[in-house]
Amino acid sequence: MGVLDGRVAVITGGTSGIGARTAAVFVAAGASVVIGGRRKDVGEACAAELGPRARFTPADVRVESDVEALLATAVEEFGRLDVLVNNAGQGVSTPLPLPEADLAAFLDTLAVHAGGMFLGIKYAARIMIPCGSGRGWPPRRWFRR
């Protein structure tokens, strides 16, 4: 019996590195996982390797409809959502020295790191609050109407 038996998690940036390892650890601990990422071939291979409790949904966390679809997949495939791991990230693409930095590259990095986290929380909250699932930060009072 695993500590995550019966739990369902969504992991953004789950096709490599920390995200892929988190997905493997969660499945080993009994959870079902939905892996989100931009590389479809890699994501499908990761999910296949993890077995029947893993799914891959292509998602770019900079695209609101992708994030919404990613989180909806958890409910469609596994009936609930308990955990969101906002892991998607990219290397800082703003070159230094700063006087030569490109604003568009900087804003793209912010869109992934801050925007992706914001969208993940936004759509996870819409699922978790009515179901009473999920714990942690930020406090539930942030989501009261």
C-alpha cells in the first residue's frame, strides 16, 4: 500500500528531469498521474513506461486552453484531482549583460514560470475546491468568493 494510493496528480513539465522523476515516484507510491509537456513523443513514451496509471496530455503552460485541458484530463481519465505539481520551466533565455537583453525572451520566461503556475492553480482550484481535495499553499481562503 502506497502513501498516494487512490490519489490523482497532474505534473506540468513532466517529460524530463524533476517532472519525469516526480511522475515515476508518484506512480510507485500508488498515485495516478497526468503528465503535461510540449514534447508529445517523449511524453507518450514516459506515460507508457509508467503503465496504466499514467497518461500524457500535450500542454504548453503559456497557453491557457492547454492548461485547462491538461487538468480536465485528470478528471476525465481518473475521476478526480488531488495534487498539482507546477514543475514546468525553462532556462532563462535573457542574455547578459542586461543592456543587450531581449524583452520578448524575458517575457517568454515569465510566461512559463509565473504564468504557467498561475494558470495551473486557477484551473486546479476550479476542480479541487468543489471536491474538497488538495491541500497546501496557498490557503483556501484565497479562493473564496
